[in-house]
Amino acid sequence: MPTSRSGRSDRLRSFDPTRVASLESADWVAYYQRRWLRLVDALARLYGFVSGVAEHDVRLAAVHRCRAMEISDRWVAQGRHRDSPLIALERAALVRSYAALHAAIRR
């Protein structure tokens, strides 16, 4: 894929921001409705669209991201304590999400 002088992929500058906004909006609707499976689907659609890979290839990343969001909600509900073990669990879920996304894009 061609890159600009800054080294960034031209694909990052050629995506449809209206479509991305629509996909991201669907993520947040599912999140606020606490529809976790719908959120995973919405995240997979978003990740697939912006990364240019099939949704099924980024689904694991979406699962881990959804899990991190659910853990974050529990942390907030439990009082947002800085020493909560939920913080490490959320971080681990986010790291797994980004690693899975990275792996899917590099295939």
C-alpha cells in the first residue's frame, strides 16, 4: 500500500468518515443498551471497515474490546478505586484486543 511522506498509509486518509461515524455510533448505541453481543458485532464491523479486512478476522479484537468495556463499567459501579484488580483486567483485555487487531491487519 502506498504511503505518504510521513510514512502513514494513504488508506488512512481515504476512508469515508461518514461511514465510520455511522459504524461508531452503532457501537455506542449497543454499549449504552448493554447489548454486548450486538456491541461485538458493531465493533467488528467498524474494525473491519477501517482496517480493510473481513469482519470475522477482527472479531476476536472486538470480543476483547467489549470485555474491556464491560470490566470498566464494573469498575465504575464499584466506586472507581485506584487499587481495584479490575484495572489490571481491563488493561489486559485492551492489550489482547489491540494485539488481535494488529495480527488481523498484518495477515
